[in-house]
Amino acid sequence: MPLTKEKNKEIFAEFGGKTSNSGSTEGQIAQLTQRISQISGHLQENKKDFSTHRGLMQLVGKRKRLLNYLQKNDLTGYRQLIEKLGIRK
């Protein structure tokens, strides 16, 4: 199930600065993290859904690339985001 418009606005308001700033790296990482957690819950119930598993791996890779970019350009922002989202790298 995709994220609702309201949930996306909340995510970008919290991490991207304002709701219209959908291009911010922090907001995109937070959005991907939310989608990854939803899909992970789906896959725990549906273990043989291999096409969704492939999509999950693509999202994880995209988030990893964005995290690498953020780490190279803004190390303090990277550390704060990791701590705020509760993910590790």
C-alpha cells in the first residue's frame, strides 16, 4: 500500500523543512524508510511474494545511495538523520 498524500506531507514537513520541499535528501530518505517498513511488514505475512521482495531490495539500495550522498556532503546532518530514523549504516 503506497503512502498517503497526508503522510508524505508530514514526512517532508518534519525532515525536509516544509511540505513542498520534496527534493530534500533527508525527506526522501525518511520517505523510503517509511515505505521499507511497510513492505517489510507485508513480506513477513506473505513470504512467497518474490516480486515485492525485489522491489524492497531496490528501495533499500536507493536509500543506501542517498545515505552515502548525504554522508559525503553533510556528515552532521547524516548522523542526526540516522539517529532520528533509528536506522544504522
